[in-house]
Amino acid sequence: MNGTTLGAYEILGKIGSGGMGEVYRARDTRLGREVAIKMLPPDLDDKESEALERLRREALMLASLNHPNVATIHAIEEGPDGPFPGARIC
């Protein structure tokens, strides 16, 4: 996965994974900064899935918060039908 691109983000490596998704370290090539990208695992990436809706709700809720111990959400990106249908950029 290293070197793969998701829009303007270059994947640098996997940080971890769990029941709700996989998290990758990436570089925002537009702004030259490192970000974390949370994506649904491939078995949950159906565009109509409950998991994708939970990921969207989680991103919207976190975007409404402003606290030094909470990650800032920069974007919600979705690929049309590629390997990254649901991603949260923070």
C-alpha cells in the first residue's frame, strides 16, 4: 500500500486497524503535510453499507469538535469505485 495515492494523498504506511476501519499515515501533496486517513476495510466498503454511514457520522461529529486532544477532520473523500470508497482525512 505504501506509495499508493488516494486523490492528493500519498499513502506512507499503515498505522493500525480495528473493527471500524484501517488507519494509514499519508502525505497531503497539495499542502505538504502529513495526515492520518481512516478507511473502511474492503469487506465493509459497499457505498450503501451501514459501516460507511457510521464513518460519515463519526467524521461529522468529530469535525464539530475543537479540542487539542481530538484529531481535526480536514476532509471526507470517496473514490468512485476504487479501493478507497470511504476515507476520513485528519
